[in-house]
Amino acid sequence: METSIGLVAETKDGERRVALDPSAVAQLTRGGARVLVQAGAGLGAGFDDADYKESGAHVVPDAADAWAADVVVKVKEPQPPEWTHFRPGLRLFCYLHLAAEPALTRALQDAGVEAHAFETVSDRHGLPLLAPMSEIAGRAAAIMGAAALAKGNGTLLGGAAGVPPARVVVLGLGVAGTMAARGARGMDAEVLGVDVDLHRLWTAHQAGTVTGTLASSPQSVAEAVAGADLVVGAALVPGARAPIVVTEEMVAAMRPGSVVVDLAIDQGGCIETARPTSHSDPTYLAHGVLHYCVTNVPGQYPRTASRALSAAVTPYLRLLVADPADQRLAGSLNVAGGDVVHPAVAEALASGGGAA
């Protein structure tokens, strides 16, 4: 029996990505799938409806038509107006970040949706569907942080003759943190990398990604943050709520006009004073510190991000269509049969971590 795949347009504020580009759709249709693309779904990323038609897709006029497919693929977690499309038997594949989304979790459970999350797919190399967006978010963090710092205390990351460069502290040297550190170093900032993994710190220092390293502890983080111009939070626990690494007291001790960028905000944030913001209203002040906590940072680079995400997602989507129980999809299933089935997500929600 032919499986239908629905590609829906994103509705989150400022989100211009699309989960599949036309070349991915062509692969899926050649494999026997019927792909229903909501009209205009790819326009924000530079892909028009004609591109999808040439790839073998059926372009449908309304969101409801695409949501009626057997499998729905999208980028960001469904927004409340989209919950009306939930139904028993629907298989959903997207970024969900349910540890920070208790209301969405309940909606998925109540409707009987089988919900698979990009961010909890894992393989021997790590998190293959999170990594490409983490790379883009990390690169963007340096750019957004530099821009916010100009509006804050007016410090240029690279300094100038006779003026020292800005001090940047990056918390967590995974994919996002490493790219943020590289970006800040590329602008000649002084960059301190903080992590619990000493080998990761050694590797980053040897590669020149950072100018210094620090083993993470509450006291060491407090000292580093107090002297920073820009703090980038990139601490992650797959599927779970992000750990709080920077407390409100630490933020209050920072100099007025300094900046924090929390890349873990999708998972609740690793900076205690962080709260979700949007592309239309990206920053706010707390204790005199400018906060940038946009929950879909890569969405402002939709062409690059869509192509990178599509390339990563397509092989797993083909597996999902062929056999949802395939072991290569292990860890992707978050909600099934009305229950939260991913252990880390279930633990985070049970402990109240999803209330952030």
C-alpha cells in the first residue's frame, strides 16, 4: 500500500525553513511514496511550488490536506493552532523538544499521535538530525551575540589597537558550542571554553577553537561569567531538560550591557534567567544583561538550514516510512499509544522540568 507523506508549511514566528527540499521529495517519490506538499511550504527557503511538482509531489492548497497524510514531516514543533490536525494513527516527524513542552506532549498523547523527534535520533556519531542545525545555530550565535553586544555595552568582539578584545565564555563544547567558539575566535575575541569533558576541552584548545579552557563547576563558571562580555549557553542532555549552568545570581553579577545567548532554550535553557523569545522580538533585559533566547535560531538562514536539514532527515524518513520499528530509528519515538515512551523525556516531564 502506498504511504503518503505530508510536508507542511511552518507557522512558528520567523520560521522560514522547510523540512524537505525538492531533491529530497524526488528521492521519496522515486521510492514509491506519495508526497503532499502544502502550497507555499518552501517559499521562505527559495523553493517554489513548481520545483516540488517537477520532483513528483502533489501540491495541495491547504494545511489540512497535507496533515491528512500518513506521515507528516515538518521542522519545528506544532504550534497550538496546528493541534487540531492531530488524530489517532498520525505519525509525526519533526523537532519536538517535549521536555520543555508539557502542553504539546499532552495534546499528542490525548490525540493518539505517534510522535518521533529529530533531536532524539541517535547513532554512533551522536545526534545526526540535531547536528546540522546545531552547527548553524552555533555559527549564528557568534553573529547575534556580536550584534547584541554592540547594542549593549558597545564592545566590539575583536577590539582595536590599544583596546583588548571582548571576553566570550562558551558553556558546552558540543557541535553548537564549538561553532559559536569558532565564530567568536574568527572575529578575534578572547574565547574561554567551558565543559565537563576534559578531553573535549583539550581538543578544542589544541585546534585553536578557544584561547583558553575551564573545567565546569559552579564556582569556576561563576568567576568566568562575571568577567564576560558575551556568554553563550550550549549545554545539552539529549531529550531531557537542559541543565541550569548559569544561575540568576551569576547573571546579576555580570557587567551592565553584557550579553547572554542561550542556545539550549528549546530544551528549557541552561541559563536561569533565559525565557523563550522570537525572531520578531529576540532580546530582553534582565539584571541589566541583554538576553537573546530565540528558539529557532537557524530559521533566519532558511536556504542553508533547509538544505542541510533535508539531507540529514531524508534517509531517516525513508526508514520511518518503510518500517517505524527499524533499529536505526531507535530513540526517535517520544510519544506512542497515549504514553511518553522516551525515558529522558518522561523523566523530565515527571520532574516538572517541562514547565520552563
